Amino acid sequence: MAVIEIKNVAKRFGDYQALHDINLTIDDQEFMVLLGASGCGKSTLLRIICGLETASEGEVWIGGKRVDHLPPKDRGISMVFQNYAVFPHLTVFENIGFGLRMQKLPNDQVKRRVERTAGLMHIDQLLKRYSGELSGGQRQRVAVARALAMEPDVILMDEPLSNLDALLRMEMRAELKGVLAESNTTAIYVTHDQVEAMSMADRISVMHEGKIVQAASPIEVYRDPAAEFVAGFIGNPPMNFLPATPAGAAGQWSVAGQTLHGPNAGKDLKFAIRPEDLTLADQGFQARAKVVEPLGAHLLVTCEVEGHQFRAILDSETQVRMGDTLTLAPQDGRGRWFDPATTLAVS
Amino acid sequence: MNPRLLPYVLILPVTLFLCLFFLYPFVLVAQQAFSDGSGFTLDNFRDVTSHWKFPISLKNTFLLALAVVPIQLALSLLMATMVNRMKRGRDLILYIWTIPLGISDLAAGIIWLAIFEQSGFLNSMMGGLGLIDSPTNFLSYQSPMMVFVAIMLAEVWRATAIMLVILVAGIGLIPKEYYEAGEVFGATAWQRFLKITLPMLRPSLQTALVLRVILAFEVFAVVQALGGTLFPVLMGETYEYQFTLLNAGAAAAIALIILGISIAFTLIIMRALRVPKGATI
């Protein structure tokens, strides 16, 4: 059992505040993804959990034990590094067995565990090679096997797939998810790639400027972003925003000439809608098409609505040309509302 | 210009220069060593190796190398590791530690002579502290061990920095992630040094050791200043044959013997510290 609890963790580098008062609980065997742009503090948080960095404030608990004063090796964790950190002077076998050797396990046990994890990662035929003779994908597999061979309670991954090419990344994504689910470990996975986050995570913590903005299931993060930042970060392309002003009756809002039903609030809000939640209709936002991108599966149209950039994903057969004026209607129940002052969602 | 030829054309001047000023004299020296004026002979080698001072100077040269190089290796590794951990003042410390590199070996020998000689710093200090009544002559034929230690100290002081700069550069090239991986997977600081730093430093260790060992077999001025005739070494014998005994053939023969020893040790070091194929960063 390894529940991870992060309590009031803050980190300062000199004057720079990298993390502000982070509180997060990760359940046993949960796959948690820390998602954010570079510099948001996600790697720093991972390194604090790992023990490679010390928090300026706060506590880290793993499996009911406070660990923030312990060295990495006593925390029951293992890690997959971004550049793999597969030792070049050791064979694949000795790389995978590195941690086990440090624990002074007997040779036969090391051999058994190395062979088992190598089999799991399909690299059993590479055990005698050096890392210089491996491809990036194979090195990645060695790094994961080395982490799994430790049979840790928690496995930490710092952008492990970011150095692979797109096709390989997709393949490894699915494989990694499968292997980790079978290993019954709690996993924390840092990435800036939202597709990776969406496809692998049980829960995503979206981070921004050293804070966790939202920690929820992928579909909730996607459907009900807790803050404007999340709405503008998740989704490719992300949500469209339009200013909304009260239109007389409670819950009635005027958005770009349309009257929409929304929450009760006494001040101006922002209306947000995903590009794929827009349809061509008789009544709706008047949008002038500026760029039309046929992407095969669908058509991405970048338009302008009352001076605001507005994107729509339409059926690939739709006939749209630059300069056309489209009438786009938001699908019922798909619009979201944000308070411009606090940037938080309003419902 | 044919682009395939260009690199060769560009290295031609250096190659010509080295051929003219290194290879040609080398051939001349070899010729001198293997001839007696009329034809091929091994007489010069027979003469120098059968001389009573040869085994002593050979033994002294090896002993000195054996005593000095391991100490310098350990010291330079320690110093390089320390410097590498420093966040501030790293360059300043490096400059200070490499000062001895800036002076000639004869000057280094004289500095240590000023410490150890009868009217030297060490004697006046011990006298001042009341440890001794009258100054003693440390560097006399009666205390060969003291002469050896003085030469050793001077050599360590003078030439550790050359290994240090090579190792500092080498350690700086090892990516931090390897140490973090070592830490996460349970290696102690000492184990990280043994299992990560040392093996990954092999190319730099090779260079540093080859350079240092060759220099150790060529040791001359420091020994001359501190030991004089009390501590004969191979290079000193070369000098002796060439300039005192005016026997250029014998001097050339000893020079070739030193070269042979240097090449042998270079090959041994290269082999011992070779990096297996595919095992580079």
C-alpha cells in the first residue's frame, strides 16, 4: 500500500518561488499525471517526492510514513529519467540490476528479477549489450525495466517519452500503461504532453505557476475545467473564450449578439466553448473564416467573432472558404463560464 | 579544391612541421644509438646497461614513478571531485591549485631545496620552535630516504595539477542525471564514485595517466636540484653521457630505452582503461 500525501509543500530557489503550498493525495495504485507547461514546477514537485530536491516547507508522506527527511533509496520509490540515465559503461543486464546490486541481493535473485522485468519490457534479447548499441526506444525500455526491477511501491517518471519520435511514443504510451497497471504500483508521471496525460492518467493534476490548478479525472479536466487556464491549456485546439454580459433576466447572458442560458451571477463573465462543440446552424455566432485547415478526419476553421479568435472543428466534408461567414451554434450544455476576476469556473 | 582532399591539405603544415622537427631528429638519434660510426651495432646499449649506475637509476626512476603517480592520481581525483561540487569560487580555486604548473621543474626543485637544505626554511622553523639544537642536513648521502621523500613531495606538489585539469574537465562531462539515478537506486556517495564517476572517467583517466607516467619517466630537473648525484635517474644519466662524458651514442641509447619504457606503459594504460565498444556516453 502506498498512498502519497503531499502536505503544504513549497519550494523557493532564492527569490524565485517554484512551488506554492501544494496539497495533493495520490491513492494507492493510482496513475497520477502532473501536467503543465515547462517551468510550471511539475518536475520540481516530482524531485521533491523523489528526494533529489528538498522542499522549503511542507511534508511528503509515502505509505503512511513521513519521508521528506529520508534519502531517495529509503522512500520505496524508483524513477525513470527523461534522458533515461542508462549507464553507458554497464550492460543492459547490469543496468536493470543496478539497484538490486546496491541492495546486495544474491546473484540468483538479481538474475531472476532482471530477466523477469526484461521479459516484461521485451528486451530480454538485449541483456548483454551496452547502451551505445541501443536505439532510443530500447534505452527507454531499459530505464523502465530498471525502475520496475526494484519492485517499488511508487514509480516516478519525468517526461519519459519526450525523447522518442511520435509513432514510438504512441506505442510506448499504451505499453507503459499496461505494464504499470499490472505492477500494482502507484505512479506519478510528469509530462507537458496533454495527449499523454489524457490517455494514461487515472487523474491529472494540471499545474500552472507553481500551483495545482485542478486535480481530477482526464474527462473531468477536459469537460469541466476548474479554471480558465485549464480550459485554455487542455484540448487541441483549446476552448474558445467570448465575453458575456448579463442580459436582463437572471441566468440570461448576452454573448456576441446571442442570448445564452448560464449561471446566476451579478457581473460580467467569460463564456467558453470547445471547438468540437460548435455546429453550423441557422442561428448562432457570426464567425468570419480566416484560416481553413483540412486535417483529414475533420476540418479546423479559425474564425473571428467580434474581434475574438474563435476556432471550430467541423465535419471534413463542410465546404468553407476563407472569408466566408459561418453561423456557429454552441451545443446545449457544453458551454462553460468563468469569472474573469478570479479566473475560476462559475456554475 | 576537392572537398575530400581539403582536410589533408589543412593538416599538411602541422604534419610537415612535426616531421621536420620531431621525426627527423628522432631518426637521427636512433641512428646514433644503433651505430658506432662504421655500421649497425648494439654496443651503445650494451655499454649503458652494463654500467654500474644503470640498474640503480632504472630502479630509482621506477620507484619514484611508483610512489608519485598513485598519490597524484588519488589526490587529483579527490581535488577534481571537490572542485566539481563547488558552486562558487570554482575557477579561483582551480587557478590557485594549478599555479605549480606555471613554473619550470628546475624552479620547483629549487623551491623545495630552499625548504630542505641545511640553512633552509624547515631547519630554521624547527630551530625556532626549539625542536632541534643545530640544523641538520636532510639531503645528504646519509639519509637517502629523506632525499627520496623530498623529491617525491616536490614532484607531487609540481605535477598533480596536470592530472587535475584533465580530470576536472572529464568529470564535468558526466551528465548529472547518472548521479541522480545512482542516488535513487541506492548507491552511496562512495559507491557513486566507484560505480559511476570512475568508469565514466576512463577516457580522461587514460589521458591523465599516460601524460603523467611519461613525465615521471622523464623526471630530471627536480631530482637534479634536490638529489644531485645522490639519486641517479635515467634522464640524469642521459644528460651525464651527453654533456659530461660527451658520449652521444650512449646518451641516445638511454633516451631510446626511456622511450621504450614510456611506450610500453602507455600501451598498458590504454589497454587497462579501454572503453568497450558501445559503452561510451
